Amino acid sequence: MEDTPFAYSQATTRARARKNKRGNARYEPPPLIDLVHRCKADIESNGWITTCLGWERLVQDALRKTNISCPDVLCLGLGSPSSSREARAQLAFLISSFTVLEIGPSDVSVYDPVFTDADKALFQSFGMRCLSDTAMVPVLFQDGMHGVERPTILYMPHCDLKLYENIIDANWSEEQLARIIFIANRFSDYTDKYVCTIHVKG
């Protein structure tokens, strides 16, 4: 992912308070879908999404060079949008990205074991496929050991090194790796940190 920082606006986190019958202020959070829409508007209006379009062009170039058309999008490790504003920001970025890449929401699948019922309803409202509803998903995605059968963009914003390793290991063939495009943190950030850890322990 790009290093450009994204600043949350007050609209993303502030909600109206209503008074109850006793006159005390009572917090009522906005609907979850409204929070995501606000977040999406924020990243599109403050220039952050425009800054990131450079890597989206890289994705388009990669799709063209690898002759991948109509890819699926698989999002892993998003976090819970109902409880995390970082997850809402990543979801808003995902929605903006597949819009730019002209990928329909029905081709986007999401999975994270932390998803709540509210999260699942949110994904459904956007037309995405929430894989948490599938009985075999915990088995297929255990520790990220998932083999990709179709050309796929893997969107993995909050994943640790082990999950990346397992995904790559599960697809360790020239044919399968050629089907995958990662939208994720730089792998070098993880490897550099791992090398530094080894030196410190040594």
C-alpha cells in the first residue's frame, strides 16, 4: 500500500446525539453504510485516492501484461468495519479501487473471521460476497492456505507476514502465481523487519 497518510475527517467518527425522555444526551451512531460512504467521500475529496491512483495504474498494467481479464477480487484480513474505522477506510479504498478497475462488486469476495452480522449485512448491501457465510470457508482459509483457481486480485491490507507466506506457499507454481496480483503492504517491509529481528536476536 502507499505510504501517503490518510486523515480521518470528523464526519467519519462524529455522530449526532439525541436526548432521551429524561433530557440526557444519548449517543446514536450513524448507520454503518453511512460511515463507509463518508469515509469514501473523504479519501476521494482530500486527494488521498488520487495519490494512490499510481499503483492502480500499475495493477492495470499488470493485468494487461499477464493477459488477465475479468479477475476476481479476494479481500483477506480487512478487519471489522462495524468496530474499526481503519477497516472502514480500507473498505472504502477497496470500493473506490474496483470502481476504477471496472470490476463489479459481485466479483469481490471478503473474508475475515472477525466479521460480525452487521459487517456481513454491509457487504451484502454493497453487492459483495461475504465468504464467512460458507461452511467450508474456515477450512479453505485456515492460516491462509488457499489455492487460487481463477485470475485473482488479492487485497490484503492488514495481514501479517505468515498469512502472505501461506498464500504464496499454497500457490507455489508458475501457473498459479501467474494468476495472482497482490494489493498489499510492501513485502520488503516485512522481510527487512524480519532480518532486523534476526540480527537483534543474534
